[in-house]
Amino acid sequence: MTRRRAVTAMTHVALLVSGLAWLYPLFWALGSSLKSDDDFFTDGLNPMPSHFLWANYLNAWREASFGRYFMNTILITLGTVVITLVVTSCAGYVLARTRFPGRGFCLGLVSATLFLPHGYTIIPVFDLMQRLHLLNSLWSVIIVQASGGVVFGTFLFMGYFMAVDRELEDAAQVDGANFHQTFARIMLPLSGPMLATVGLFTAITAWNSFFIPLVFTLGRPELRTLAIGMYAFIGENSTEWTLLCAGTVITLAPIILLFVLLQRFFVNGLAGAVKQ
């Protein structure tokens, strides 16, 4: 028992040290965002500012156009999440409850697209957006990012719906509900944890995406997202490190808050998806 307790204590200490090592860059960026330029270079790795300069956030929001980038990122994230949830929930329910010839082959073929990097498909997708006259618009980014998460979200919903007892659907059919009514009025409300899980996955991916917004808004800098704005800020304002740290906190804070609020649904949704 003594040896087991010692091993447990050592494990906890190692995990605590590892966790602090992962969190330290975030604490350092948070502290540096409130420092003056002089303190930033003299304090080194000390994350605590001697004076709290909240004006750095205001300057980053206005002077570095982070306010505009923030709104662009919110619009892209919301649009991507809505489209992804609608498509994946419908497709997942159909695949979980219907059987048709070639179903297994179609699932295997579609699942193979999960292993295709964006770089291999970006040229035909770019050409498609150009032919649809959607290039250099937020819609092109929303559509491309939503299509990239459809397969993964569909499989999650399919696994979740397969774990739901069919007696609920049988009871609904006895009451006169058809296939679409059963999905909309019974199955979809029951899939709240999976909606939160897929929505969170999609939101994090869309919020942090860099390559797709860069390619499809290259001709219009005013449509930059926060990730692209951070990259451009390094090149255009390489000496304003405190504003760069403030922009980093502005970029990370919403998605961290979203995960904290939805983590319970996130865990429940994953548990339901892998139950089968």
C-alpha cells in the first residue's frame, strides 16, 4: 500500500508539472498582454506585469483591426456550425435507420475522404468557388469549412442514433408520425449532447482555421479572420509584442469559454457515439 501510494503521488506530481508546463505559455501571454513595451523586454519569462495596461486590448481591437477580424471569425464560425449540424444530423439519422444496396461501400468510400489533406483538394474547390462567383467572400469560407466536417460529424451522429432504442420510433409511428416527423420531433431533441459535441468540434476547427480563410479571402484583406490577422500583425507590426499578446488572448478566450460551458455535453456526446 505504501508503494502504491508513492507511485500515485509521483504520478500526480508529474501530471501537475506537465499541466503547468502546458499552461505556462497561456499565462505568459496573458500577463505580457498587460505589460508596457519596456517591461515586456526586461521581465523576460516573468508573466506578472508590474502595471496592468488594459489599454493594450483597446489598441489591439482598434489599431490592429482585431474588432473586424473578430466579427468575421464569429460569422464564419456560426455559419459553419449551423450548416454542419443540419447536414450531419440528417445524414447520420438516415444512415443509422435505413438500409440500401451498396450502403457499406458508400460508407467506406466516404470515410476514406477523412484521410485526404486539404492541400490535395484545394485546387478543384478553389476553381468551384470561382465558378460560383463566391471567391473572396465569407460564404466561400463557410461552405468549404462546413463541407470539410460533414463526414466526421455524420459518423458521430450515426453512432449516436444507433445507440438509441427503436421503441421510441415505433411508438411515434403508432401515433401516426412519419420518418421525417419522428426525426424532427423525437430523435433530434434527444441528440442534444451530440449536437453540442459536433457543434463544439466544428466551432473549434472553424475558429482556429488558417489555410482555408487565407486562400479564399486573399484578395480582400478586410475579410481576414483572427488567425490570419495574427499572422499579418506579426509582419506589419513586428515590434508591438504587447499588442500581439493581447490579440492572442482575444483569439483564445472565446473558444476556451465555449469549451468550458459545453464540456459536459461534449463528454456525454462522445460516450454515446462510441457506445456501439
